[in-house]
Amino acid sequence: MVLRAVIAGVDRYQDTDIKNLSYATADALAVADLLGRLHPSEVDAEVLVDEDATRRNLMVAIGERLPRVTSEGDVVLLYFAGHGSPETTATIDDAARYLVVHDTEYDSVFATGLDMERELPRLFERIRRPRLVLMLIDACFSGRAGGRTFEGPRLRAERSHVRGEHRVSLKGLDLGEGRLMIAACDDHQVAREEAAIGHGVFTNYLLKGPSAAGDSETVGILHLYEDIAASVRGHTGGLQTPVLNGRSALARFPRVW
């Protein structure tokens, strides 16, 4: 069993109309560092930050490389920190949401971002063999100004108008199965990052891990979600609550905290 991961974070954007962030890259690197709790021979992680986190590189890493190297017993972790956005100008599909990568163009989000509704499910489908795939997203999609999102001209006009030496082995762990996605907040909320903690609020509590993991070498993903969601909601006074989507058959994650 191998934990295979694609971890991406974007602070700096090629298009100057897209506001840079401050802590998305730190978030991605910290999540990658968490995996150091596992045996190096059991981890295969690709980390893409800033200029390397392009649409092409992410599509290749997730849609081409992972399907070739994963086996049925593997676990797949996908993580993204950066801007999310609705389309900025077109009115054709107001419901579409996009991950905004380094080379996304402000005026062409449809063509240059990653479509959450259509492309991500297709990428998930290509990763067929592993029984457990978990995606974590520290971004937001509301189109509200502030946080890890931005609003386009049309929307704006409408509104104006390793820890320790012990390493965990994946061998013999029962991780169940599932295809799950945890996002930092609901569609109408803003995903916050704060200088005081040096991270996105969601990732800050992800890095802390569940408060009652006990001695088990695995953590139930539903328990992990509930713990993080409660902490984020409390931290933000109810303004940001992470959401969970997907299916789980007793899905668990190796305890890397």
C-alpha cells in the first residue's frame, strides 16, 4: 500500500488582475510535511506550488500520472490551496465553480481554470483502482470579495448595483473505502487566511488534526471532518463552515498527526 498525493498551493498568479494570496503555498508545504510521519517508501507525493501549479501540470499529475501508478490497495490524497471562483463574466453557467491555478486568466476562467463540477469528477473517475480517494480544498467559490476567492466585473457590477520520530506504516491498516471531498466552506461563504496563524483557517485546523485521535494509527474521515468543521466554525464565529461531499464505507486516513 502506498499513499499517493498531489498537493498544490498558489500564492502568486500570472495574471496581474488576480490578487496574490499570502499563505496558500505555506499551506501546501505544511500538508506535504505531514506525510513525513509515514515511511518514505510508502509515500509518493508530488508538490506543485506557484509557477509549477499550472492547469497543465495539475491535469497531468492527477489525470495521467496517478491513474498509471496507483493500484487497488493505494490511498490517494489530493490537496489544493488557492483562489476559487465562479465565472467572472459569462452568464451562461452561474453555478460553475473553478479552482484558480497559477496560469488561470481572469477574463477566461472557464477556459483556464479547473471546473469543479465537470473536470474534477472526470479526474476522480480516471483514478479507478484505489478504494480511497480524499480531496481537500482550501478555497471558496462564492464570488464575494475577500478570502480565497474573487469577483469578476459582472458580479461586482451586480453587487454595486513530522511530529516525533515514530513513523506510521500503511501495512495492515484497514482504511475502508470512499471518494470524499472536504472543502473549506460552503458556496456562499469566504475561505479565510490569517496572518496571525500563517495559514488558511481550514488548513490550520487540518494541520492540528483531530483533537481525540487516541492511540489508533488511523482516523475516521467523518470524525476528522466533524472535528475540523467545528473548529473552523468556532474560530470564525460561524462565518465559515467546511462541507463534506462524497461516499464513505468506513473510510479512514492514516494518523499523520
